[in-house]
Amino acid sequence: GTTPATLEQDPAGQAALSVAVNGGAPIGAATATAVPFTLTGLESDDSGTVTFSDGSNPDVVVNIVNGVPDSNTANLSGLNDGSITTTLHLDADTAGNSFTDVTTAA
């Protein structure tokens, strides 16, 4: 006989998720077109988005597919100076784990 495949439930996966934008430093005009960000806690089956918002201009969205973001920088030059909200959203994975959005303000 064959052993059925089991899907791993991973509640610790949520706790490992975090977003750091520009190493925590203020974003200046010189770096606004390519602001670096770091995602931690992603696994190879994670897909979703990282969204940057100033609350008034169109959001800047970076897609994540199979645990890898399309880019490790975001062009935030179209957003207003001031507070930028960053939201990491992951779709439910193949094991059925669902994730709460991780939001930070910079």
C-alpha cells in the first residue's frame, strides 16, 4: 500500500512573518524610487502581496509567488511624504494554513 500524503499545519508560520522597510530608516527622496524591503518568515508555498499605501495615492503592490517577491525594492516616489503603511498579505497555503495580514507603518 501507499501512505497518503499529509499536509503540515504550521501555526508558527504566522509568528515568523515580518516586514522591514528601508532597514527601519526614514525614506528620503534619494531612495524613493527603489526603497528596499525585507520579508521574513516566507515559505516556498507562500503567495500573496506586499502593499505600500499613503492613504490617498494608488497603492504600490509587489506580488509574492512561491515565497519569492517579484522585487526586493518598491518605487514609492508616487506616494506622499509622511506615514506609509506596509501590508504583507499571504493567501492560504496548500496545507490550509491561513494568515493574518502583517501591517507596519513607516
